[in-house]
Amino acid sequence: RSAVRFEDVRFGYGDGREILQGLTLDIPAGATVAVVGPSGAGKSTLARLLYRFWDVTGGRITIDGQDIAKVTQTSLRAAIGIVPQDTVLFNDTIGYNIAYGREGAGPDDIANAARGAAIMPFIDRLPDGFDTRVGERGLKLSGGEKQRVAIARTLVKDPPILILDEATSALDSRTEAEILATLEAIEQGRTTIVIAHRLSTIVHADRIVVLDGGRVAEQGTHAELLAMG
Ligand code: ADP
Ligand code: ADP
């Protein structure tokens, strides 16, 4: 369990525009915080900064009180799992695609991750199981199946911190509901940031943060935000 803090974070992509303008965000260990807001508000940017695809230009981000700028890339990325909206799978086996999430992952790790992602019933029905090739030259997976492989890929490293970046946004509502149930289960005991634009996808969040214009516009529980109107 890790707590994540954004402290007065400023960031721009270098084109003179400031995307985050003093963002402060506190995610207690084990909590699930949803980040919502209009397209372009900086939600994905926030995730990329936590993963250090880019470095903040002001303020700092800490995990358990430690500035992530001082943590090695390897240990940072081992601690954080991202499930993106559009997962790109390799034209390789399902097992390879899951093992990709962690160097040295073995068959037991892959099977455990697949169980966590609730994709075992699907894999068990395939004649070649984990050895089934997927992608352009293999089996074509549905959007939901692809996301479950992505979830397994993330789970294989058992990250204490989880970022779900519009992880179910591309799915139809029924598939979304099924995947959300799986995600809710794996969020237990992890510090989770759920980035979404539909309120229906974040009903289980402990707290909702509304991002607008590079700042936290408001935050609170569902009930508090509804009361604000
Ligand atoms: P959200 O996830 O809330 O839709 P993003 O974090 O993706 O927002 O984007 C915030 C702003 O940053 C947008 O105006 C977007 O155009 C801009 N942006 C995102 N990625 C880049 C990039 N690589 N280079 C320059 N601008 C970017
Ligand atoms: P590691 O150093 O742990 O190998 P990687 O950068 O290879 O970290 O990524 C680990 C996992 O996170 C992979 O499953 C990769 O697909 C996923 N990932 C990395 N960056 C992103 C991103 N921007 N959006 C979504 N998923 C990502």
C-alpha cells in the first residue's frame, strides 16, 4: 500500500502552454480516487507524470513521501500498473502478451494474473490455451477480451499502485460492466487512480476529483458532488 501525492504540480509539454497549473492531489494508501473532467483537462497527463514519461516542471509528486524524481525508473515502473484505453497487443501468444508486464514472469505468474483478470474461462476453451497467437496473424480478440489481457499484463507485476486510464471507455456498456466488476476486485488493497469521463464508471470510487483548466475544480464523495449540483 502506497500513498500518492501531487504537490502543486505544474507541467507543460514545452510548447508554452501550461497543462497543469498547480495541481494538488492526495490519494491515501489503498484508496480509489476517480479523476474526471472535460477532454483535454490533463487527466492522461497526470498519469504520464506519475509514471515519469515526463517530468514535472514545478512542484513534485511523491509516493509514500518520496519524490519520484529520486526513485529509479525501474522501481517506479514496478510499483505502478497502467491499464490504458487502447491496448496494443503483440502479434504473439496470449502468454507472451501477459508476461510482457514483468521481466522474468513464469507460467505460474501468468496463470495467476490471468485468474485475477478473470480471463481463464476464455483461455481454457482455446485448444492452444496460453500458446494461442493473437493479433493480426492470430485470433482476433473482442474489445473486452483484449482489455482482460491488458489487465493480466498489469497484474503480473502485482503493482501497489494502479492507474486505469479510460480502461473501459471503448467498450459497450454490458462489457464495461463486466470488466468494471473485475477491476473493482483488483483495486482492493491498491492505491488506484481511475481516469474516466462517464460518471457511471466510477460509482465505486472513494473520492472524485474534477479536473478543469489544469487545476482541481472540485472534489468530494459522490454524495458531496451531487449536493453541490
Ligand atoms: P485528458 O486526458 O484530460 O483528455 P490530456 O492530458 O490528454 O487530457 O491532454 C491535456 C492537454 O495536453 C490537451 O490540450 C492536449 O492537447 C495536450 N497534450 C497532450 N499530450 C501532448 C503532447 N504529447 N504534446 C503536446 N500537447 C499534448
Ligand atoms: P516496465 O519498466 O515495468 O517494463 P513498461 O514501460 O514496459 O514498464 O510498461 C509496463 C506496462 O505498462 C506494459 O504493460 C505497458 O504496455 C504499460 N504501459 C506503459 N506505458 C503505458 C502508457 N502510457 N499507457 C498505457 N500503458 C502503458
